[in-house]
Amino acid sequence: MVDVEEKRPRLQEDLQMVVELLREQETAHEAAQDADEPEVAAEAARAAGDALIELRSRLDSMHPADVA
């Protein structure tokens, strides 16, 4: 059986990555909203979507109690 102390570093890494992905998504979303050029807005929107997909994947791989 895996010890709680062994799981803790992975949980901390997962939570840190979730926070990082949330910031990345928010920054890209704001850049898409503020962009004057359609190409820049489209690229920023794509980056926001990519961050959201990665965030969802990371959250899905985590135990529900860790996400809560």
C-alpha cells in the first residue's frame, strides 16, 4: 500500500500544475479579448483552449477528493 507521505509530493505537483494552467488559460483568454488583430486574437484563443484541455486532463487524472 502506498504511504500518504509518498503521495503528497505528486499531489503538490498536480495542484501546482493546476494553478499554473489556470493562470495560463486566464492570461491567454485576456490576450484574446484585448487583441486588435484577428490573427493575434485567434492564436491567443487557441492557446487558452489548449490550456483548458490540458487542465481538464490533469483534473480528470486526479482523485476527486484531491480536486475538492
